[in-house]
Amino acid sequence: MKEDIEFPKVERVGVCAIPEESDGKTYWKVQVINMLDKPITNVLVAAKGYGKKESKEVATSELRHYFEEIPSKSLKSVEVIPDDLVGLSNQYWVSFYIDSEIFDKKFIFLPETLIEKNLTHIPIIDQLGILII
């Protein structure tokens, strides 16, 4: 059972959202970021959105993404959050291995997180975005 597995603390691996514009609309490119000096492997990301939109409960489909490896000091694109889903909580549950040890952490962009005033410098790519570690 999962509760019997002891997961070590996740450090220097996170999820970031980079704002981009197309046709006058802003969307957010979500990526897993590996700031470690070694690769992470067998990376599984479960992504979903949920919350209220115009007083109605909304939930997106849960999508799963698999990456064999994310090299040291690099990023891997997961998905794009379109403008109309920005007001939801967007959750990314990331599991991965470092050598033979398994790591697991949930990252959530809350409804008011993906806004311009929260932009910060994202290491490795030298861009502005929102980073959750």
C-alpha cells in the first residue's frame, strides 16, 4: 500500500508555469523543472484542474504524462493551461526516481496564482514565470 512506502523529501524539483501570448490571449506553459545535478527518471505527472467557474463546479479530465528521463538542470513541458482555465486550481502530482529511490510530491497552482504580479525568475531558462518547489 502507498501509505507503507516512505517517500523522501522532494528538493530542487518542481513545476513552473511560463506565460506566453498568442492571438492576443495569454496561456501558461506548464513544465517540470529539474534543478538537480543528476537526472530524474521514470517521471509520471498526473494533471487535473478543479474549482468553480461562474458559480459552477468544474473539473477537467485527469491526464497522465510519462517521461523516461528529465536530464540534470532542464525542463520538460507537461501541458498548456489556456486562459479560460486559469481561475481553477491546477494540480500536478509528480512521481520520479533519483537512482533507485522514489520521490513523490503534489504541486498546485491555486486560482489566484497564475497572475502577472506573481512572476519570478525561473532558474535554468532565465525567464519569468511562476515556480512551485
